[in-house]
Amino acid sequence: MTEFVHQRYKPLSPLDHPRELIVACPPLRSNVNLSRIIRAAGCCGVTRVLCTGTAKVIRKIARDGADAVEVEVHRTLEPQLEKLRSEGYALVGLEQTSGSQSLFDYPFARKTVLVLGNERTGITKEILALLDATVEIPTYGMPYSHNVATAAAMGVYEYCRRYPRG
């Protein structure tokens, strides 16, 4: 039988160029969720997260992600999303809608903004109107949806799986 040796803190997997994925968060009810999103973004090499509301990163939860990820706090998302669209980014909401595609099948553009929803209310109708597409994570049991931080990690990871070298 093979003996496995624990290897914590292995060197980072190199990227050929920086990730062109940005995560955008509405006002979240929990800064724990935001901090978990920052940690997941940092682990995946995502360097920019847009936030609104009273966003506060809890360093103990975000860990090194708090240093690796630029967290921008804005009053509202709409102007930021419109600006990013003008810079060539696709705006993709992670939300269950009548027109959502499965996260597993969606052909992410390299330059993408992954827009998240609030824990209770999801993505507002004003933000939905700005999006180019919505993707959803299939659920096979109850409850009907994942926690926002878990969903964000899954969405970011799926993007990274498509562009493993950046």
C-alpha cells in the first residue's frame, strides 16, 4: 500500500498570466460569508472582488486571501458593472433564473465578472437586467440552493477549471 506523506504549504501552482475573473458581491448579511469568498478567491488566484454595503473582511476567516485579494467597497454595483462591461468583461450572474444555464456547461469568457446574490434575496432585478447570462449550480437534494460563499467557491473553481493556467 502506498504511504502518503502530508505536504502542507506546497508551492503555489504557477499561472501563465493573471486571472481575468472578478467577483462582485451585493450587500451580504454576513461578513463571514464575504470572508469565505475572499479566501476562496485568493486560493484560486482571483485578485479582485467588488463589494457593496457594510463589507468587512474578517482576516481570521479570509486568512492570506485578505492580503492577496483587492477588495473594493462601492456604494452600488450597477456603475461598476457597466464600467467593466465597457472594458470587455462579460457579466455573469450566479443565480437560479428562467434562463439560467448549468454552471457545468457554461462557456465562460476569459474576461468575466461573476456576480453573486444576497443570501436571502438573490440578485436584484436591476442587476439581473444588466447581466449577459446567468448560471446556476444544479442541486440534487434539499435545500434548493447553496450558501453564497459555497456557491461562489464553486463558481470561481469552475471558471478556473476552464482556464487552469490563468
